[in-house]
Amino acid sequence: MKKHIELIRYVAILLCCMAVMTGCKNQTEQSEEPAAEPAFDLATAKTEIIAANDVFEQRFMAKDSAGVANLYTTDGKFMMTGSPSIVGREAITSVMSGFINSGVNGLELTTIEVWGTEDLVTEEGEYTLSADDTPIDHGKYLVLWKRVDGQWLLCRDIFNSNMPQEQTE
């Protein structure tokens, strides 16, 4: 009988040790799981878009048309009234150069709202163009921003004026 009790104790101790080891193993397995990616934060994206717009304004006012175009994706489209889409950085550089050479030397972009995901964000905003501190155009725009290598770039940029169109006769 004494041997029977010792056997029961031995089995009980063995079962307890196994339970402890299994619990530790599960704890270790859980801690080895990769950390979850941080959730996309639209407020942060909006702050980054506003900062990118500041760079756009600075380059435009510095008459750096190539620098402005480099803020677009390689297949970016600039879509303005009265013109087919301007596609690609080289063509966008040419159009921006045309704006700058026409005497437009002031640009103000105001972000109103953004929507989107971690890869694509749409921005709604308003713009003012000026020449020698005199406003010459005011309007609204939508920009589709694309995250490329951790940086927000303009992918599609469309705008139109709030000013009445001139009548041609």
C-alpha cells in the first residue's frame, strides 16, 4: 500500500510539472508573436499631407518646377480646366514652369478634409493663386495622394476655379 501511495505522489508530481511546463511553453509561444502593425491614423496622414502641401508651395514660389513635379508619382496626372490630363513628371514640370513664367508667383493651399487608407488618401482643399501679392484665382481641388516608399506623393490632382468664366464672342 505504501508503494501504491508513493506511485500516486510520483504521478501527481509528474502531472504538476507537466502542467507548469506546458503553461510556460504557451506563455513563450504567445510572446513570440510578431507585434501588430499600428493602426492607420487619418489625423496623422492629414498632418503629413498638409506638410507636403507646404513643400509644394515653397517649391512653387521658389520657381522650382522640377521640384514641384517630383512631389507627384512617376505616373501622376495634373488635371486642369481647358486641358487634357498632363501625365508624368516631365510634362508636369513643363506645365508648372508655364505657370511660373506667366507671372504666377504666389500659391496658397488649404486642406479642408481627407479620407482614405494607409496607401491612398483623398484630400479636398481650396487654393489661391496670386501675382505680385494680387489674388488672380481662387478655387477648389481634389488630390489623390499615394504612399510611395513611406512618402505621400500626388497621384491625381484636379482643380477648378470659383471665378466666373470669361465669355468669348
